[in-house]
Amino acid sequence: MKKTTIWALAALLAVGMTGSAEAVSTAHKLCNDCHMRGMKLKEMPLDDLCLGCHPANETDHKLGVVPKILPKGLPLDRENRITCITCHEPHGRGTTGKLLRLEQNTLCVSCHPV
């Protein structure tokens, strides 16, 4: 069973996990880089997991805030707060640049209408 799982994961990686033209970085193709980084994924706060490799800077969106308008189709945490995966799809499925779930301007107006 274990060999089958390893081969299935290898095949998935070989075929690619994205539905977009953007290449996902090598680190995001290695499941264990996030899912087994010294502990089980569910035992570590999601944003801490992301920020372990992607340090925040001044231009990044604030995390842990509740948007005034709940974005349709974008994931929030259990308290309706913004996390890294609200805007970014870490597996790269159907993403645009920087693993964004939507084109940047469309993404922004999901919570910040003009």
C-alpha cells in the first residue's frame, strides 16, 4: 500500500498539479515541504506554515482580519478571517501569477469594491 501511495504521488507530481500556464515553484510541488514540516499540518496555524518560507513584507495583505464584505468563493478561516489561502492557492490549481486564485484586480475587488 505504501509503495502504491508513493508512486501515485510521484505520478501526480510528474503530470503537474496546476491547471494554469504558471509553473509552480519546486517547493510547492513537494508535498512534505508543507504537509510534514516537522509536525502535522493541522497542528500548526496555517499562516505560520506559509510564513515559514514566505516572510511577510509591507506590501502583503494583513492576515487575521475579517473583511467588511465576505468574498464569494474565497476561503476564510472559521472566524471569517483572511488567511494566506484566501488569496493564494498553495497547490497551484487554476492560479494566476504568485499562485493567486484570481487575477489580482478581480481578487482585490472581491473584498474592496470600487
